[in-house]
Amino acid sequence: MRYLVCTTLLILLAINIGSGQVVKRMDDATFDAIDAQIINRFNANDLTGLGVAIIYGGEVVFAKGYGIRNENNDPFTIYTRSLLASVSKTITGIIAMRMVQEGTLGLDDEIEDYIAGYNNTGITIRHLLAHQSGIDHYNTCPDGYDGPFNWFASWEIVQGCTRCMLPPGSGTLYSTHGTILLGAIIDIVALDEYNSSYEDLYQDWIRGPANLVTLEPEWNDNIPNLAIGYDEDGNVIDDDFEDLGWRLPAGGFASNILDLAEYAKGIINNTFVTNTTLQTMATIQTVTGGPTFICGSASGAYGLSFRVSGTGNTQGIWHNGLNSHGYSSYLWVWPAQDAAIVMLCNNSNQTDVLGAIRSDVTNNILCPNTRTFTSDIEWNDPVIFEAGTEIKGESMIGTFTNVVTFDAQTRVLLKPGFHALSGTKFLTVLEGCGGIVTPY
């Protein structure tokens, strides 16, 4: 390990919210590169509206809206609310794991200990979190009900679903209804242990600590100025949301892109659960034996509530979502990199496009071999910028009032004239991506 303190750095980063529509805490070149990649995918796929936010170094560094949110051609902005769809499942997963962390739920407890109708099924809390319960996704399940979430009424819906995979734990079958059942169990246990409900725990453990003002349940069009949903061809889908409240734990939340980013930031910063618990959630759950599918088909492996991709420093935990009312969503977090990208779109069935955007911008979010700064900027929040080999500052002038660390493997080059304010000093770490100064 090489560590050198020399004449170069400590200082920079700014938030620029131009006309209230953009968050920018990065140099112009990086911002423009990400923006161009998003616009290219947006136009190529004829999306209607899109919100994107990026976290780097544990802070929101990029947020921007694209396109329109309704038939009046009002812009889709960073303040536009849209449906999270199945990204809502991660909220339920985090609440459940907080209860496991506190000892009020047992991860390997059979659910018959908590709720009726599942005696001798062998289904556990872990199975519900990892989509290994075998409970059908939608095909054999009865319709929902109108109104807000009620655990008993939702439990009755899930009771009507076929168990499509046997035995539990032998395979993976993605199940919205399994997560709804988990939400019902949370509600039952919350009343007994905390004199609370599912929604109370969401308020106390998620919304409040992260100050998620716009992240809240949607049912019966109760959220004003929600983005209008469009189909894949750009046509308005004009129907009511009577089917959202009953499946709140699995797909009933809405938010703007800034609060979804703050939610991702809360995951990174262990605002909701400990790092040990998060690591457990990021562990792919193995299966035992061989499954028998009565209906449905096998899904990809899950951690606990999250999909998991990669390992080590570049491991991503993620979930996407789509909703038949005309919405798609995406949440991808790199916990070890203090980085994330979140997206909300008011078109149906666009998770593949959102995944392609994530793939496009990954190298700009994570650590590239080189990183060049070209902006005249006034930066005043702490952040770390890393590169595998070299960081180069072409134009670094302005007011620098806080800490920015440049962490490169070989060299950091700053244009002549770059200097610290009186009373500050320059430091450079020659160590490389993921070096000894991260997380700061």
C-alpha cells in the first residue's frame, strides 16, 4: 500500500440546482457524459418521462428529470412523484430485517408461528424474503380490494393463491403475494411488540430517519400531481389505482426521485439497519433439493429482498419494478462503493431500458482509470473522487471551503494556479480506487 501526503488537496464540491430542476455535485465533464448517456437511451426508446438520481461518495451528486409527466406536457422534474412499483418490496424487506435485528422476528421461524392458514407448510420468514415460499405471483390469485392496506383483507387475498412450487426453499419463484403476506405478518407482530402497524414502522424506521417527505403509500389516486402513466407506445393509461393499497408492502409506494435517492443513501449509510444486517440481505440465498412447479416458473436467485449481482467491492444489490398503470422503477446500490443509481419512469415495461441506463453510466459512477475535471466551480461539501490511475484538474478555480480527497493510483495533476484558501492545506492520496480514505 502506498500512501503519500504531498502538495495537493483538500477542498471542493458544489450543489447547483439550476431553476430547481437539477442537482449537480460533480464537474461539468462527468455530468455532461452521464446526461448524454441518459438522453440517448431516453430518445432511442421513446420514453415519456424519467427521473434519474445518482449517489457517489455517500451523497446525492446528480439528479435530473427528462420528458413530460402528463398530457399537459408539464415537465417530469426531480420533484415529480411516480410509482415505485416492486421497488416497494425492499422497504418491506428492510422493515422485516430490522425486526429480525431486534429479535421480534425470527428469520428461520415458520410463518405458522405468526399467521393462520400455513400450518405444516414449512414456509419461513426467510423463504418470503428470498422468494422461496412457492406462493404464486399473480396467475392463480384472486383480485384485490379497494382502499388502503389492511393486513387481514390482504391475507385473505393471499390465502386464495396456489402454492405453485413445492417444497418451500427448493427453488426461487418470484412472488408479489409472498411479500404481501410478509407485510401482514409485520403488521401483526408490530401491534404485539411495538403497539404499531406496518405503516407506523415505515414512518418510524424509514421515512422519518431519512426525511423522505414524498415517499408514501399510494391508493385510489390519493397523491396529488402524480405523474400520469403511459404505455410502451406513449399512450395514456387512464384507470384508477384501486389495486394498490392492498399490496402496499409489495408495490404500493410512490416518491419523487430525490426521496428515492435519499432512501438509497439511507441503505448505504446504515440509517435503517446495521451493516451486518445489510450484508446478510446482500447474501444470495441458496436452495435445497429440487423444486416441483405446479404453476409459474423458476426465477433468478435473490438475497433477502434484494437481487444481488457481483461480489466484493463491485457487488450491487438491486430491485426493479413495473406497474400495469404505466410505471417502471429501478434501484441499484453498490454498498462498498457508497454509490447508487435510482430511476422512476412513467412508461410501462421499461425496466430493461432502465437497466441499460444503469449499465451505460456505471463507469462514470464507479471508479474509472482516469477522471478529468474541467469546471470552474464553487464546491463546499465533502466528497471523494477516485481513479484507477490518474486524476487531472484542467480548471480548478473558485471558492473551496471543505474537504475533497483526490485518490489516484499514479498521479493527481492540477492546473497551475490551483490553490487552497488561507488556513487550509492540500493533500493527495496515491493509493487508488477503494483506497484507505474511503469511506471518508
